[in-house]
Amino acid sequence: MTHRIAVGSLFIECNHLGGVPADLEAFRRSELRFGAELLETSSGTVGGMLQRLGESDVDVLPLLVASACPSGPVTTECYGFLKRDLLERLQQSAPLDGVLLALHGSAAADVADAGDLEGDLLEAVRQTVGTRTPVVATLDLHAHVSERMVTHADALLAWETYPHRDAFETGQRGAQAMLDILSGELRPVMAYGRVPVIVGGINGQTEGDGPFADVMRFAKSFERQGSVYSTGAFLVHPYLDLPDMGGGGLVITNGDPETAERVAAEIAT
């Protein structure tokens, strides 16, 4: 059976405390591709997704790729345009078996309820495709993982290195999670454990000695043990100004909510 999977990306890290707001021109200067242009992507997270999906019996339905340099919040007009375009292409791609998105997790927009841009976007995607279509997204490890994001995605998988070196591999892992869900091998249950700790990421390396390196290794030690499918650790981007910010651990299990909650709490602690 050939699966129909929509692929898209909206990727930017925002600063509520300063910086020039990101308009559409900011995305044009970096990367802005619509529809079939997305299929030309061969690097980064989307490149990893396309590479893995290309190895399987899958029809890729391209949405858009919008990426810009770190900035102030995305302008109301820009976010409105990108969100409408992505959702319209999603509707036009129906029927779908899955939606795969490359997000950052620390984007924000100057519009009501979209300070948590990814939570707003995932909620809109969920409303568009319904509850039976799996939605999988990848995140930066500096994401602000909100309750809305966890509620409206079936699986969230994050980069695991800082300095960042695994964008492509994370795209592959995100695509594999989608394929595992569609094959019935994965029945994802997700939990996020958050603690009110906000620190700068500059010393948050994931290799060698250091507290965050230790946390990441601890988080990954649970992976593939028993029902645990995927784990991740987060240092929240400290230049956001949103409720309930903090770092923590994100865990996906195969149909095991108790283990997901327990392991997420251990990582957060």
C-alpha cells in the first residue's frame, strides 16, 4: 500500500526581548519554497525526511519550507500568510495518511494565541486533518515544548546535538517514526516532564563533560528499553517570554503511558 504523506516546515527561533521582527522578506532571504520546490531539498531536517521517505513506498505531498535566521517574533502578516498557505496545501493534498513537519519549537508570532507558534500551527493542522491522521514533528533541542504541541502531535522528536550536527539524521528519525506508525509497529504515547529551569544554551554542549551532556546521555540511556521508543532532553530557548517555560524530558513509548510519564519525570528531575 502506497502511503500519502504531507511534508512541510516552518523553522525560526525568536526573541521576545529584542531583535527585528521577521517578515516574509526575512524568509525569502534564507529559504522559502512552495509546493514541488520543496522536493529539491537535499539537506537539513527536511532533506533527511525526504531521503528516508524516498526509500519507502510513499507519495510525498509537498507543502512549504519556510526558514529564517533568528529574529524578533514573526509579524502577524507573515505568519498569517505562511499558515494559510500551508493549511490550504494540506487541504488540497487530501486524502492523507500522515503529516510530517520540521519545526523549531521556539518560534513566536505577534498574534493572539501564537506566542507559541508551533502549538498554534500544530493545533490548526490537527483541526484540518482530524484525529485519525498521524502528525509527527521534529524540533530543535532548544524548543519550548508546550502542552498544545504535545496534545496535537502524535510524536515529537528533537535534535540531540549542540552544537547542532544532526538535523539530517533527525529528519530521518522523524520520517521513520511516521512509517512505524503507519505500519502499526508504533502506537505512540507521549509525555513531557518540565521543570522551571531556564539557562543560556551557550554552555549547553551535548558532548564531553558538562551538566547538559550528562542529562542528554541519561535521557538517551532509556531509549529502546522495554516500551520506550524515543527520548529527548531540552534546554528551553531563554529569550522567549511565555507561560510555563522550562527545560525537561520528552518520551515516546509504544502504547505505555505510565512508562512515558515516569521516564519523562526522571529526565526532568
